[in-house]
Amino acid sequence: MSPFIAELIGTMLVILLGDGVVANVILNDTKGNNSGWMVITTAWGLAVFVGVTVAGPYSGAHLNPAVTIGLAIAGKFAWAQVLPYIAAQFIGAVMGAFLVWIMYFDHFKRTNNPAGILAVFCTGPAVRNYVSNIASEVIGSFVLIFTVFYITGAEITSTKTAIGLGTVGALPVALLVWVIGLSLGGTTGYAINPVRDLGPRLVHALLPIKNKGGSDWAYAWIPILGPIAGAALAALAYLGIRS
């Protein structure tokens, strides 16, 4: 399997399972309706475990542009591979979100809450304050990327082509995403991944979903720029500590 296909499939699985649990909890007449935040955060962590396990041997399983950019800034990944990885991640996120719509098609039709329908696909703030919202995404992403450096190994490679999260990192990264969701996710829904938010938000905008509202594009820049800024700060902090 090529790294491009591995990133695509791995990200697709993360979004299918991650957005899938939100659909299960929020949409009407599902078996998991109203089962709560613990269910959502646990499944998102396990979704990352699945994605990393599948993609890890072939691409290193970034599955997140913030991871890819953070590793590149830290010298652990080649800049020439950054855009292809991000493209694969975005396509995978779109595919995963589309599959969630297919999976829960009947339940989308039975749900008349536009905000809930949107929440299946993308994040939104509990309290809309763009300054604190982006701070939340920066902090959560900083914790993710800074810890990933130590999961993948503290030594910077001389060739600057090290990929990232091998299969051995699947469980630690799953636990990391879980604790970020439980501890830091209550403010914005912890996107901590630009394509996790942007790809499914685009799917929401394009699909003919009954009772849906707008896709809240005014907020969409926060889960894109916040994770990238957090990743850059984590990489700089990591390099500063090692220098």
C-alpha cells in the first residue's frame, strides 16, 4: 500500500468511526441516542487506534495535517511529502463523512435539529468567542503534537524523512486523543485536526440532508488554523527543549 492510499484509508476510518459515534449519540431513534460525552470521546480515541493500526506500517499514520506539519517543522518529516499527505487526509475525511451519511441515512431523516445534524460532521463552540475558541484548539493541538514527538521517539532523524506513528504508537495515541477529549474537548469539541473538520463540513454543505441548516463557515477557520498553530508551537517547543 502506498503512503498516499494509507493516509486516505486511515483518515477515512477515523472519520467514519468518529463522526459515526456522534451520529449514534445525537441523531433520533438510534440505539445510542443520548449516551453522552464519555461514549463520544472513547469512540474517537478508538477510531484513532483503528486508523493508526491500518495506516501505520505504510505511511506512519499521520491522519492529520497538524501532525504532518508539526513533524516537518521539527525535522522529522520531509517537506516535499507534506502536501500529498494532506491531500490524502482531506480526501479520506470527505469519504468517511459521506459513509456516515449513508450509514445513518434513515436517522438523519428522523432528526429535525439542524445544530445536531451539523455536529455529526464538524465541531462547534459551546460558547462562541473566537479568541477563546482558537486558544482551545491551539492548546489541545499543542498537547497532541508535543506528546506525539515523544511517542514516535525523541531523536530527530538526520535524513529528515521519518514518517511518524508506526503501529506500535496506535494505543498511546488513542489514549492521548481520549484524554484530550475528556479534559480539553468541552469548549470547542476538540477538532485538533483541520481535515477532520473541513472535509466533513464540506460534505454537510453539499449533501441533500433533510432539516439541515447552514454549515457555519464563519467558524470553520478556527479548527483549521488553531491545530496548525498548535502544531507549530509544539514543534518549536520540542526543538527548544532539545537544543
